Amino acid sequence: MKKKVRIIPGFGLSMGVTLSLLSLIVLIPLASLVVFTAKMSPSEIWHVITRKRVLASFEVSLLTALIASLINAVMGVVLAWVLVRYDFPLKRLLDGMIELPFALPTAVAGISLTSLYADTGTVGKIFAKFGIKIAYTRIGITIALIFIGIPFVVRSVQPVLEKLDPLYEEAAGMLGASRVQTFRKVILPELRPAIFTGFGLAFGRCLGEYGSVVFIAGNQPFKTEITPLIIMAELQEYDYSSATAIALVMLAVAFLILFLVNLIQIHNSKILNGGH
């Protein structure tokens, strides 16, 4: 019997290195959350995560992250479309600026956004004239989360748009489809898995974001206090068990969102492949 030749030489060694790095970077830190939380009884855990201040922070973090991710899902597609389908001056500069939130320290981003959207800032004072306050409100938190989440959607959708064959769009146009119908029936089904991927990644990042939000949030209990700040407060008081219990809830929500996104992607793939 002919021995099967592996495509990647040294598969066993490379897989071992991969699993080791994955364990050190991901699995062991996540397991530590469970270990610290296990020191508490179920009633103690329930008491910690159901405190009114903690529940209010869950609401702020989840609601602002969801709104920001939904906005990013729409605007990310628009930005990716412009970058792929049109040529204009300084296009490469704009394309590079999309990744600025990745390179910019989150604290710098938070201070900059706070200065910009405060009542005395360049943008904030314009809205202040109409009685609209941005900084130190949930609106400001959402803007900060949009800033740090938009690259995930753009970079997820952009490669799909680049590989999309324009012949399908031309065929739809020749068959009498309008531009809206072409986008909805031809382009959107191809983009949908990438959009969901970008949404899930953006939501996960927004949910745990601390540096760029803590300055513009104002950190008012029951109003603009985010969950990562609650966790930091518990750590500063050396209450590691409570901090990990709260963090475990956020981790469970992030995993749930990513799991649902993967299920939707699998469902969409089956539809695109004719149900096979």
C-alpha cells in the first residue's frame, strides 16, 4: 500500500507547536477564569453578577457594543465597496487609515475622541448648541466602539468584493434586474458570510474594549459605567474571584455571539451550495 504523502512536511511537529502556543496564549488564560470562579459557590457567583451596578454595566456594554457593531456592519460594507469599486485620489491613504484603530494605542484614541466630542471640542460644541451631549454619554461610548470596530468589517468584506466576478452583475443587468435587485440577489448573498464574520469580530472587540472607552464614557454608575471598568475596580480591590466571575459572563456572551455567527455562516454556505 502506497504511503500517504503529507502536503505539509513535519505536520506532527508543527501541530505540536501550534497546540502549545494555543494553550499558552488562549486555553490556559481562559481556564484560569474558571479556576478562580470555581472558588466561589453558585450562590456567591449569582450574587456578584446580579448586583444592580454590575447588571447596569452589562446593559451599557452589551447595548452599545450591539449598536456599534450593527452600524459597522452597514458602514463597513459601504467603505469596502468604495475602496474596491472606485478609483480616486489618495485611495491608498484611505485604505491604510482603515487600520489606524489597530495601530493607535487605545488610550490615545480615547483621549482624542473625548477632546473632539466634549462640549468644548471641535465636533461636540456644534451638537451642544442643539442640546445634544455626546461625550460622557452612551452616544460617546458607541462612537468610540464604532471607531475601534469598523476595520473588522471592512477587512472581512473587502477580499470577497475583490474576488467577486463582475460577470454575474452584468448578466443580472442584461436580464433586466435593477441595481438594487442586483445587489440584493447577486452581491449580498456572496457578502453575507463575510458581513456576519466582521460583525461577530467587531462585537467581540467592542464588548471587552476598555482603553478607548473609559475616557469618553464618564464612568457614571448605572448610566455610562462599562463592565471592563467594573472588572478593573474589582481587581484593584484584590477581589479576583468577583472579577473573574464578571469576566466569565462577558466571555460566555462573546462565545455565544461567535457560535451563532458560525451557525449562520454554515447555513448560508449550505444555501449557496444548493443544500449539499
